[in-house]
Amino acid sequence: MNGNRFFSKKPPPFRVHMDDPQASDQLVEQLLTHVSSYRHRELVIVCIGTDRSTGDALGPIVGTALTKECLNCFHVYGTLAHPVHAVNLEEKLKLIEKKHRRPFIIAIDACLGKLSSVGKVSLAAGPVQPGAAVNKKLPAVGDVHLTGIVNIGGMMEYFVLQNTRLHTVMQLADTISSSLVKLDQQFIKLTEKQRKSQTILQSLGLSFQANKMESQ
């Protein structure tokens, strides 16, 4: 008998490479399983990073791209103009908690990994730990997180982030931002369906009441 069977295991992160032509669609499908049941909460995307380091600019580049799309269902924090980084992260998280009703946070961040993982987007439940690669102690962020593996980890992390290819960062940012735009569009469709269903139910309810009054 397995003594651990009563303890639920955390599912492994979902990973897809930025070169996969179906990458954004696969990420949307996975994001829906994580986020769709929390649509009644205020949905917030926190893009972590700084434009002072190529490798660490992934988050702000994603945030900038998303603000240009005028999302309907998500609030976005962290752009190239107004980054969310090590210095102001705690302050921004307090602001989000104060400003939004029970916020459900999707955290976006860059990370380092194995050579075979560079160029992959990883999606997992729970918070991301910003600054872990460079031994910074920062608050954990997110109910779910998306990370782009921008370069190889293991040694000289500051140097590696500074010397990461911009092409890799931009392509990862495009994959992540297009996924979140598609997710926003999916939520709009789901909301429209709900409204139509509610309108039909209300109409049926009014018709039933009218018929009942006529029969009295």
C-alpha cells in the first residue's frame, strides 16, 4: 500500500517551445484550466523585470505589448516605461491588493534553465519566486505563473542575463503576450454566452409569470 496516496501531488509545469507554431494556442488551452474558474475575481497580470538587463526585460516587454492591446478582462502591471522590479515589487503588490477585489494574479517573469530548455515557456500553478536565479530574496508572486527560459543557468547569472540574445527574449515575449490576448478574447466570448443565457432565462421567467397571471 502506498502511504503517500492521500497527498495530492502538484502537477508538473506545462512547457512549450517558442518555435512551436501551436505554442500560443496550447498555452491558452492550459491557461483556461487554471484561470477560467476564477473569472469572478479581478484578473491581474504582473510582468516582472527591468529594461536594464536584456534577459530580465521579458516581463516589461510582455506588459508593454499587452497595454497596447487594451485588454478587456485583465489589469496589467509592469511595462518598459513603468517596470515592476526588485526595488518596487513589494510596494506594487500592496497596491494591487488594495486596488483590486480579491485579485487573481498571473505572474510573468524570465528565468534561466538547462540548455535544452532555452526558448521554452513554462506555465505552472502557484507563485513565481522572482530573483531566485541571482539569489535575491523577493516576495513570491502569483496564483499562477508564466516564465520564459531566456538563457542557461548555473553560474554567473548576472553576466548571463546581461548577455542574453534580444531575439530570444522578443520571441518569448511575443508567444506569451499573444497567448494572453487570445485568453482575453476567450473570456469575452464566455461572458457574452453567459449574458445571452441569462437573458433567455429571464425571458422564460417573464413568459412563465405572464402565462400564470393570465390563467388566474
